[in-house]
Amino acid sequence: MLTRMKTILSHGIAPQLQEWLKEEEILGSLESPKDPAMGDLALPCFSLAKAARKSPAIITQDLAKSIQLPKGFKSVASAGGYLNFFFDDLFWAHVVIDEIQNKKTKIGDQKLGVGKTIIVDYSSPNVAKPMSIGHLRSTVIGQALVNIFKAVGFKTVGINYLGDWGVQFGKLAWAHLNQADLLKRVEKNQSQIKFDKDRWAKLLEDIRGKPDTSFDYLYALYVVFHATAEVDKELEAFGRDYFLRLEKRDNSELTKKIEGTWQKFVTVSLQEYNRVYGLLHTKHDLVRGESFHEPDLQGVVQKLKTLGLLKESEGAQIVDLEAYGMPPCLIMKSDGATLYATRDIAAACYRHDQLHGDRLVYVVGAEQSLHFKQLFKVLELMGYGWSKDCVHVPFGLYRFKDGKMSTRRGNVIFLEDVLDRAIELVREIVKQKNPDLKDAEGVAQAVGTGAVVFNDLMNDRQKNIDFDWDRLLDFNGDTGPYVQYIHVRCCSVLNKWGKDVPPDANLSLLKEKLERDLLRVLGRFDDTVLVAYNQLKPNWIAQYLLDLAKVFSAFYYEHRILEGDMELQKARIVLVDSVRTVLRKGLDLLGIQTPEAM
């Protein structure tokens, strides 16, 4: 909407400024003043001073007196080195309302990504480990970016790149197939294993008592193995041996048992993850774990050798990146086992060649930044020009009072527990305030998970977030439930209206300051989505929704929407419906549901 006004203005005044600026330069320079009283659009004229041989302030004063405004603009004013333009209120109201009412399920003109495909790697938990609160960031940021990419016209493929390959599966397979031996070693080394006594007892109980198709069993096995391996170093060697057998697939009976164990653990893990994804409304288009690319790994190694990029270092195979200011990229261990980088190279080639990705996006924590710099550089050295279109989208960590959590030590807050606690809190609030609410459970899930997701996405993804239960589940102030509540309030007004939204409302009646403020904020929506796309930061949308909700709340309390003159009521109903539509669109982009009652 703002883009349309910028286009009208730049096209209209370009002939008058052709001595200094081209039309596309004007369009690229226009900005929105922070103070609405200063105008709706501003053109900085500082760059004209040298050619005009005048100060920017004199230039804008002269232009303000002489410039002819295009249709849709009512006035222009000089403000220092800026030329400030003011919209014609009725023209702007029609631009905003018509755009929203005619494109209720679309964002902008959707031409940005036409004919292009973006592949997004996000969430991607490691098999046999529960999703912790640490997985929340990749999952919700990634899903929001997928939604944003689709909204601006890209074909988008979201991939769950499961961590289902590597030496940890050799360790788990050994622990499962040699459970009695593991428990003997636990008993032997009990005094040296440092772990909370009660929690340790619960883990051992789960190993002995839970079925091996239970995720509790897998998690307990994982934690107990690693805690014991810190004391009993022989366990690490057992794990490496089992994974090497799995990778080489020698058709022995033992290897078949290892492979069967691995496949079972992957299946059990996916069932667990899909339950959490269901709560978060996360939808991947493809599940392509690391193991999917295992058949291509030797081809990757061979190509690196053929190109002369592979070097031996202490028995291992590496790509030397010292010339680029990075440590070597490890491709193959001395025992012949491949590594994460090898699999990532194969996965990138698959996503480009088979999925036809024009852009490969990786939503992975900032602590992996070096890995992706190495990966993209190796792809470049292999001659893949498309490596320049590989993008790492880093994000900060959740921080805890007692430091970073570690699944191996068992010090972890499970994501599902966070979601369940949030849902339970909303469930209790609903019972107290609206016990007769229809689909109360559905509302509790929508608002509870919405609180958790919005709390994450409202933050700049590059910053760390302090994990705080009280703040996370605070349903007052700048929260997802607040935005959802304003959406519900809009729905309530429309239900009381009880008729279709009038198609011919007289928008010239929207003269009050808060009505104009609402139109101003509504008009920023498409441009806000584009900023979120360009910066790969969903928090722009979250903050925008808070702004819109606050302005609507002020409007709702100050004006009687369904009283007085009928023509004014019609105009305000159109305004309310437009706010409802944009709130729903924005929350949809963030992966948050919009209940119509709370």
C-alpha cells in the first residue's frame, strides 16, 4: 500500500526533478517520517546540494513552492533537508481499504518470487533426543520465514533435515543391543558418575521398564550412555565401531541388527516430533534426514579428490581453508567415517539439483556460523556458482540461570512441557472467565502455543533470549494473547453488526484522529512484510501487529462503533473488518492461530 503511494509520487514528480534525480532514484529514496505530523512520505534532498549549489534546506524550500503534486497527495512542506508529502485522506483511505478488502488472502502483488524456489532447512532435531526449548527458535523462525516467502510469491519447500546419521547412532545402537553390559558398567562406575540422584534413578528406571518403542526409553538411554562414557572411555570406542558398521553395511548379522535398531529409533522419534509440530502448527514439505544423502557421500569425497581439494591430516581427510581465514573443513575421519560437513555438501547439491532451489536457506543457531562459512566456501571451491545463494539465518540462544542446557547431562527443558504448561494456564483462565466458551480446548491450545511462539518471534532473532517462565507466560502487555484478543474483539463487533461488510461505505466519514491513525498503520502492512522478507526477521511483523492492536484498542474505547449515524457505522465496520483481516494475516504469517472467541 505504501509502495503504491511511493510509486505514484515518484512517477508524478520525476519530470520536475529530472535535472537531479531519475524516477527510480526518487522511488528508492522515499521514506516514512517517524513523526506522522511531519508527513506521510519524505524525500531527503541532501545529495542535490552539490549539483544545485544550494543548501538542502534552500532546495526543499524552493521545491515546496513550485512542485506539482500528483493525484493522491494534498500538500508538500519543507523540513530542513527533507521534502515532506502529505496524502489526500480520502484517496489514501481507498487505497488501504480497497487493497485489504480485495486481497483478503494475499500479501502485496506477489510478483517478487514468481518463478523462483527457496529451500528452507529448519527445526531439524537430532533423532532419539526430545525437542527442547532450544529447538523452538529454529522451528518457529523457520516456519515464519517459510510463510513469508510464500506470501511474497516464492515457491517454498520447507525441509526437516533430521539428525539421523552419525556416531551417536552407533552409541545408541550399542547401548540398546548391549543394555545389560551398559547397566553393569553404570553400577561399576556409579560413584564417579556425577548426576542428580533422583533424576538418575528415574533414567535407569525408564531403561529397565519402558518399552524400546517409547521415547522416554530412547532419551534415558542417550543420557545414561553419555554420562557413563565420561568415566568409562571404552564406551566411545564401542559406539564408533557400531556406526562404522552401519555406514559400511557389511551385511553381517550384527550390522543388520544395528540397522534395524537405527530405523526403529528414527520412526519412534518422528512420531514424537510430529506431536510437537502439531501443537505448533509446523508443516514441513519434506523430511530429508542426513541418512537420505548417505548414498551420495562417496561421490562427494571422490569429487573433492578429483578437484585436488582433499588433503590428509593426521589420517583424516580435510579441505584446507587456511587461505580464507578458517580452520580446515573435516570431510572424513581416519577410520573412514563421514562427517556432518560431508553430508551437508551432498544435501546442498540435492536441494539445488533435484529440488531446483534458487536459494538455499539454513535456519540454524549462531553457534554454527563457522560451519556454514566453511560449507559455503567448500561449495564455491567445488565450482558451484550457486553457493552465493546459500544463506545461513543465525539466531541467538535461550539462556538459563545455570548456563547452557545439555541433553547429554539431562539438564533440559522439554519444548512439549513448555507448550503444555502454557496451554494449561490458558485452560484455567478460560474456566474462570468464560466457562461456557465453545471449543474451549481448541482456544486454550491456540492461545497457549501462540503465547510461546509470539514471545520468541517478537525478538530480533540474532539476540539471545533469557528463559523466564513468568515472562514467557505473561498474558498481559506485548504478547501474542493480547494480539489474539484484539482479533477476537474485532470479530465480536462484526458479529454484533450481524450483516455483510458494506461494499460501498463512505470512507470520507473516517475523519477522527484514531481512524486516520488506524489507516496509517494498516497501510504499512505489506511494506512491513517486505522488510521482514529482506532482513529475514519475523520480529518486524510481530512488532507491527502490536502497534496495530494498540491503536485499535484506543479507537475501540474512544468511539461507539455501532451507535449514531448509520453511514458512519458502515464506514467504521469496514475499518474494523480491515483490522481483523490484517491481524489474521499477520498472525498466520507467524504460524499463530486466530480464534474468534476467547
